[in-house]
Amino acid sequence: MTPTVTSTEPVAEVLTRRRVLAFGLLTAVMASGYGVMFTVLDDFRDLYGIAEGSLGLIVGIGFGSSFLAQVFLAPVADRGHARKLVIAGILVNLVGLLILGFGTRLWVLLLGRVISGLGLGMAFPAIRRIVILGDQKRLGDNLGLLLACDVAGFAAGPALSAVLVGPLGLAAPFLVIAGASAACLPLVFRIRVDESVVAHATETRFAFDLLRLRPYLAAVCMGAALFMMIGTFDALWAVVLDDLGAGEWLANVGVTVFALPLIIFGEFGGRLAQRVGPFKLGPLGLGLGALYMSLYGFMPGAWAMLAVATVHAVSDGLTVSSTAVAVGMVTPDDRHAGAQGLLGGVQTLTAGAVAVVAGVLYQYHGRVVAYLACGVAMSVLVGISLVLSGPEWRNRRGGDALLDPASAVTGHA
């Protein structure tokens, strides 16, 4: 049976809307450091003489360390240490930001990215765990809000770089974000987190055993399909538009078009997922996403690509919160951080691997094959998730009706 909260003061009364917003602010601040990375890579090349191939390594190694932290460190939050892990993640990420700000050699920058990735991988699953258990009746709203803040922070990173790097130097945006991260620490210290739900736990467990739960595996398939789409889009968008003769500004507009609906509709999309059912809304949105990805291969010009991207972005904004909501609904109370961490790790690896494959397909087989391959692969994963979700496809539930893991193995709620 799923453990129940035994605290005399319910978590829902502790984690008010204002405090959820505080965790959203923290998420945005930490994500902005990742956004800055993408806008200063050319500065690393020009100022420090770092080769372009090594620039890709700087980005990729951060994904790797984040994956390790999400899979192997995040479960510590489920053993009664969620707030401690958030604080540790902030401090570790802060150290990484400082190293990135002042590093001038490749090995130093790689070290900074490894440390920063570890911090993000430690903090984000723990934050999700706190928010999920903090108010399970608003699980969808709150996870959608975290998604919106994550995207907003990432989008703010390039703007911060554009304003600060010129007049103040390359270290400036990293220092500002490090300072903002430190300023968030008192917010985390003041928020009380009820850890009694895991008071009986004696050891840290990794989340791999959760893959035996068919609804959880269905949600992971949804997450993999989502990041397959993201990895392909990120790898090809600017290159394809450039080959179609579009200006660089149009590629940047496309990225903004994609980010804005996630920011605007993120919270509503999470609420919608909880009301309609994440195993209905998620596959619907991903199925449409597979269609849009396939259409990119046949668009005659850059403006047609942007038109499809606009519709695609709104669809994603309303549906992509479903994956995190689905995991939050079907995971036992004492496994949320590990479950969200494993999901994040799978998504990170998927995006990285697919980005490489998409680039190779585009180089040797062209745009149609690259985008169609993504659409077909996404469709397969969506179909698998629908089969695995079983009775969960029909359910619309909050945290008061979490799945019994014993029944989940056989697919019966």
C-alpha cells in the first residue's frame, strides 16, 4: 500500500500558492544559467580559442552530469531530505556558475559544466517532489507552473547575456545568476516541508524498479517522445531555415514562438492534464506533435515552417505538462523525486542522442527523411504508452487516489 502522511499539520496547508511560486522562481533562476550557456559559446571560441568541437563537449557534458544526478542522487530526496537536496543543488550549481564565469581554459569550463549539471540534477526532482506532495489536489497546476518557470528562465538567459556581456564582460551573467540563486536560499530555508511520509524509509532506492509499473513506463515513453521532438527541433531548426534562405532573426523568432506558449499556458495545461487525464491529453498532444514534425519536412519555405511552428507551439503549451503530471499521479508518495529524476534522465539522454541522429539524417538524407523519422518514432512511442497505460487512460485523479504499485505491475488500478 502507498504510505500516507502522518504529520499533524497537512503539507497542503504548508505549501501555499505563494510558496509554490517561490519554488517556481528558484526553478527559473537556475534554468537561466543553462540558457546563458548557449549564447556565450561563440565568446568562449573567440576569446579563449576553444575549438568548435570542444564547444559541443562543454554543452554535452552538462547533460551527462545532470543525468547522473537525476538518476542516482534524486532518490535521496525521497528518504526525508528533499529540502536539503534542493539547498545542496543550489550551492553546487552556484559553484559551477562561478567556475564558468571565470574559467578561460577548456578543462575548467568542462569542470564548471559538470558541477552545474550536478546541481540542476539534484535540485529539480526534489523541487517537484515537494510541490507534488505540497498540494496534491493542485498537482497539475503546480507542475505546469514549474514547467512555465523553467522555460521562462531558460528564455531569459540569452536576454541577460545580451544586456550584460557587452558592457560588463563574459562573467557578468553567470555572476548575476549566481547571486540570484544565493538570494533564493532564504526562501527555501523558510518553507517547511513535511517529510513524515518517508519517515519509515531506511535506505535510498534508485527508481529503476518503477519501470515495472506499466503506467509509469507509459509516462516515461511519453517523456521520451516529447524529448525526441525537442532534440530534433533544436538540432535542425536553425540549420534548415538557413538552408531555406531565411535570416538569422527568423530562426530566433521561431525559438521565441515555441517558448511563449509554454510560459503562457504551462499552468493551465497542467490543470487540464489533471482534469482530462494525462494519459489522454499527453498522447493527443504528442500525436499532433508527430504530425507537425512530419510536416516540417514538406514545407516549401521558411515562413511556412514558422506557420506550422506557431500552431505546434500552442498545442505543446497546452499538453506537454501531461508527462510530469502522469508520473506524479501514478508514483507512490515515497518515490516522487526518484521517479521524476529517472524521467528527467531518460528525457535528457533521448534529446542528446536524437539530436545527433537528426543531424546525420539531415546531412545524408535530407529534410524530409530527418523530420519523418522523428514523426514515425514519436508515433511508435505514443502507441506504446497508450497500450501500457491500461485503465489509467480513463482516470482523472489527484494525489488522493494514487496508484497502488502492486496493482500497477499488472495494469489494474
